[in-house]
Amino acid sequence: MSRSNFIDSAWKDRGAAAQMMGRIFSAIATQPTEQGALNQLHAATAPIVRGGDFFGPSGSGERKGNVTPVEASNEAKDPTVGKRLWSAAEKLTGVTYL
């Protein structure tokens, strides 16, 4: 998980105590936005990456840390979910591949 202004936005309508808890959670359980982007950048540009590889943070629970190969989630392995995602991407971009 990456730290961003979304976290503050999510807690802005809650009380002061909840806002403080959100900030504490963010500081403990998230990483800077720039570090969070490294997983996608690595997957898109590293010459050693092969189709089907997944990358995420190396830390506890894969929440923060350096880029490392990780196991794909069950959803990522589900062909039905993949077809739905591909269909949505084609619809949103207007680009269709045969």
C-alpha cells in the first residue's frame, strides 16, 4: 500500500481521533507513493521480466519494501476475472484486439 492524499481524503469526514488513527496507520503500514510505483515500473521495464511474473513489496504482508517477485493472487489466476478485465479495458479504451 502506498501513502498518498487519498488516505487523508478517506478520513476527512470523521472525527479527530479517527483522523489521527488514519495517520498512524498510514505511517506504520504504508510506503511512500514513489516506492509503491516501483513494482509496476519494474514489471514494465526490467529486462528479466517474463509474462506471468508478479512483483510486489518484500516486507511483511507484501505491504511495503523493496521490489521482489511475489505469488499471484487467486483472482489474478482466474481466467474468468481476466476475461472481464480485458473486456472492460477494451470498452474503456475503444481498442479491440482479436
